Amino acid sequence: MDFQGLLQQEASTRGLTMVPLSSVVAMPSSRKVACCGGFVEKVVAESERDCTVLLRDATGGVHCAIHGAVSDRYPDVLATGAVLLLQDVTALIVPSLLPPIIVVCLEHLVALLLPEGPPLSNAEYTLDSTAPGEESPTLGHFTSTNDVVQTPGRLSGAAEGASPQVAPPNISGLPTKVEEAADVVSVDHASDDDSLQLADDL
């Protein structure tokens, strides 16, 4: 399953250039990353306010703090094997306090894909409502680009309140050379108070 290629194609359709997670981890200081993504290898920590997962791509892995507003609206972001495409996220690099971590709020999630698998029931999710001016992620089963649903909403083919049972994508044989980071922008400290507060809560 070439999830890396699919992520890159999804990013390209939005005019974004993927930054490999290995480059995020190697950053010397905190800054914003224009676009990155990977699959959820495991949930590291959970709380009422946020969750931390290990996000991995073909180049490496990084911890990802997901705000509770994201998992409340899209519970599948915490499913093992879920593939996330993120934009304009803050990478917090504070070596003396914590490992490198990406902070994800609702506006940062632009695509959420799940590996192919049998539906848990015939029930379908109802499309989520979106606040005016707010974009919802594109959701769909992770099989091919043709299967990505281009309508904002939640995944169909799963029972309400149930967590999909999915396996992590197979990344063996994937190319390890990923396009080098080209869209890293400086941190806007004034706009990142929520990100820093989320990191303090970890």
C-alpha cells in the first residue's frame, strides 16, 4: 500500500509540498511546517483535552499532539493505521523538555484516510456540519486516489461510536528518498499560544 504516494498526490492537488518527518525531527528550533503527514502507528497518551500519537512516514516518526476538538469531530484520527495529511502545523522543538512534537488543531487536518477494510456494519455516518468559513477534511477509505470522497464529512461503513479495526499500512519497499523540505515557514509566535499551551499540558 503506497500511502506515501497517495499523501503526496493529495498534497499536490492542494498546491502543497510534503516535508518528510525526518526533516521535522531534525529541525534546530520550533517553527511551522507547511505540509506533512503519515500514518498513526500507535496512541502514546490520552487525556480529556488531547491525545498524543506516533505519526510515521517512509523517512521516520514523530510524536503528534492532537487537540481534543479534532478527535471529538473525527474519532478516526486515533485509529491505528489512519493516514493524516496536515498543513501549517507547529513543530515544537524543545530538547531540554520534550522530544520533537507536532501540534495539530482542527484547522490543520486537511485529509484523513483509512486503510481498506471490511465495514463494521451497514450503517453510514451522517455528514458533519461545518461552521461558515471553516474547511472540513476530505475523508475516504485508503485504497486509491479514485476512492477518496471529495465531500467533507465522516467515513461511511462504520457503526456509530465504534472504532474501525484497521492494520497499519505496509511501508516496506517504499522509497526512503522523499522530496526534501521546501515549504518550512517561520513560527508566528502571536498565533501559536494554543499550540504552546497544548504542549504544556502533555
